[in-house]
Amino acid sequence: MTLTLRAPGSKSMTQRGLMLAALAAAPTLLRGALRCDDSRHLGALLEALGCDLRWQGDSVEITPSPALRAPERALHCGNAGTAVRFGACLALVCQGALTLDGDEHMRRRPLGALVSALR
């Protein structure tokens, strides 16, 4: 069974929809998703953890992985703050140590409070 959700073409709602779909028990189809740099980075992160994403226009079908697994390499998130923050939270439920990295601007962003809360 596939769950279909209509996202209001915003970056924020698309990111949240991708995360919920990655943690769902069955495939999810997001319609009206915004395909932007942040969505690309979060999508690549989810794929690296074992999810399957298939984009077609403004729709994306996300098939979750039965067990999220951290790759051995660091995952580059560019300047996508949501991808880094959501990825840090996913580190708690994936198998293995998840290493996230970003561009020069991302490396200067304050993440200490989130890291402390997750510890």
C-alpha cells in the first residue's frame, strides 16, 4: 500500500515529507514537492542510508529501508541546514556511525545545541 501526500511546493514541507516518508512502514508518494538544492541533499542522504527515491516532475516516491545503515563515507550536505539537522537525528536510528559534512558555510553554523540534545 502506498500513501500519497500533497505537499504545498515549499522547501520546508518537502523536507519534512521526505523525512516522514523515510521513516514510514510503506512507500509514500509526495506530490507537489519542491525539487531544490536542499531536497537534493536530503534525498541523497536518505538514499545513502538505504531509502529509494524516484523523482518524476514535482512528485517523488520514497520507499523506506527496513533498516537504515550509515555508509562508511561522510555524507556531504552542502549548505542544506535541514539535511544536516534531520541527518543528525537519523543517526540515532541508523546502524553504524553516521558522519555528516557540509560546505564552508555549513561548517560555521551553530549545531552545538542539537548535538548536545541528541547525546
